Amino acid sequence: MHLTFTQGSDHFKLLLALKSTLNYLQATSNTNSPTSTPPTPMPIALTMNTTSRFTLQLQLASRLGLLLALFCSFSNWAMSAEMDYPSKPITIIVAYAPGGQGDAFARIVAERLTVIYKQSVVVDNRPGVSGVVGTRMAAKAKNDGYTLFLGQTGEMVVNRSMIKDMGFDPLKDFVPVVLIGNAPLVLLVAADSPFKNVNDLIDAAKSKAGRLSFASVGAGTPGHLAASALELGMKAEMVHIPYKGVGPLMTDLMAQRLDLFFSSASAAMPQIKGGKLRALAITTPKRMASLPQVPTISEVAIAGFNYSLWGGLFAPVGTPNNVLQSLNKEVNLLLSQPDLKAQMEQDNLAVPANSLVEFSAYVASEAIKFEKLVNEAKLKMD
């Protein structure tokens, strides 16, 4: 007695599936051979007696059962690995030396995530080339959630418009995870400066074109960008004087060897409260709780003026979504803890809860804003 497996039958489909699987496994095992080539599919035309048919079905069941078991084991292992995150220490790369705002953001998160995750979370400072060195290292890291990046305004949305051929694109090579803080800048002048408000300064800048000076700690930094935006808004040019550190800069500002400087609020507060510097305005649309008498630039001079120093966690593109969700959830929770929230507010940092989608949209909007500013102001790295 002879049986024929006709095309389209269940037996035929089973045989074809097994043949394809076995051919694939055979081809995979031969990949180390330089002359090996993938097998090409061949039509099946089989005839066999009842005994051989039964034997073949047993072999098919055994082999497919083994394949299914292996597949299920691998799936369970992969799922378990993702669900057990984190199972080893996490590194947060910061693209600047210790002591800056980004480093502070990273250490706040690292300290508390260590407790939450019961795994060490360490900060790795990798300064150099306006943040490019550390950003590149993080962009090239394995996308498994164990190497994260503390990205700020400069590294994520400014450098890409001011530095050519970085070897990566922050908007394409990273996934925004969670916004940690958004710090306003304060427009500062010396305590005995003739400028009593923003409009005094703008009038002087227009009448003394190219004579007023503003300081920064380098091209592309928040202070440089905010001052450039002020120039565009008031349609008057000033002289940019970059410094290597904020200490000498503040000394010259207090001595009126400089006219103005946009500083982070936390760095400027001691001198403001000590009566050595005067705050003329805030760079964000909302006034600061710690300086309620100081107006915003937007409300008194240039409508829509909004520039700040923000920082958040980013992960290499391709990081598993459950890892991103876990980090977003836990960081939002720790930022809402009363003691940390009070500490952040004391440092004049806004800490809005934000989802993955919300932070991604914010980064995209900031990139558009700063690209426009860089192009209109014709900014470039010194």
C-alpha cells in the first residue's frame, strides 16, 4: 500500500515546516565554512507506505516538540531577564566634571535609585569637548538599560547645531526617559550697576551698540544662548566674553568689568542675597518662588522669552521598553518625595512629573527652538 502526500494537505505542510526548519538549522551550523551557502527551497514529492508514514510522524513530533521546548525556554529566559531589571549595577554617564548642575541631577537620582532597585547606581563623569566625549560614549553603549546618560540642554539639543561631525546624533541615538529638573536662569548685574531693570539695559544696549558686554563659561552654554536670544529680541548686539570658570567671571561682574551674565539661580543666590549682585529678570515665563519680586523677561520686555537649563535621563536607542517604563516610574516617584521636592524647590528647580511621551515631545520642541536660535544668531563654537 502506498500513500501520497499531496500539496496543501496538513501532512505536507508539516513536512514543509520541518524541512525548512532543519534546512535552516543545517545552514546555521555551516556558517563558519567560507564556502557554505543557504539551502534553496525544493519541492517535496513523497510516497511511502503506512509504516514509514507513522515513523515519520513520530520523528516530526519529536523534533518539533524539541524545537518548541527550546523556543519556549528561550522566551521565558528573555522575559525573565527583562522583568528582573536591574540584576546588576547601573552606570549614569555625565558629560561634565563633578560639581555642575548635571552632576547634581545624576547624583540625586543615583543615590535614591540605589535604594529603590537594591543595585548600585554609579555616576561616571566623562568631560571633554563641550560634552561631546561623554555623550558619544553613552550613545555607543549597549542598549540594555545598564548604561544611562544624564543629558542636558547643551549635549542633547545645542551641540548638534553648533558642532559638525560629532559621529552621532543625540536625537536619533538616544531615547528620552525622564526629565529630572528644569532650572531657570537669572539675568545678573553688579549691585551698583546703573541698570535698575531690564528695560534700562535694553535702552543702553541700543544706544551703545556693540559696547555692552556679557559673560559666559563658553560657547553654547546656557548663559551664552540666553544672552544671544536677548540680543535677537532687543535687536542690539553686545560683546561676548567667555570665561573658563564661573569664579573669575563673578569677580569681574561684581567689579563692573562686565555688564551682565545669565547664571543658574542656585549659583547666583548667595551673591544676590549678600547684596553683591542684582537680579534684573528671570528667563522662564514663571517667576521664581525664592525671588518673587524679580519679573520675567517675557512679562516686561520680550514676549515668549523662555530659556532654561534642564537635565534628564536618556538611554541608548533600542533599550527595552519595560526598562524605560521602570526608570520613568521610579524617578518620577522619587522626585515627588517631600524631602527631595523641598530640596529641589529650594534650589529653584522645577520638577514636573512627566511620561516618556511627554519628555520626548519636550526634547523635540527644545531642539527646534535652539536650532532656530543658533541659526538666527549665527552661533558657532570658539
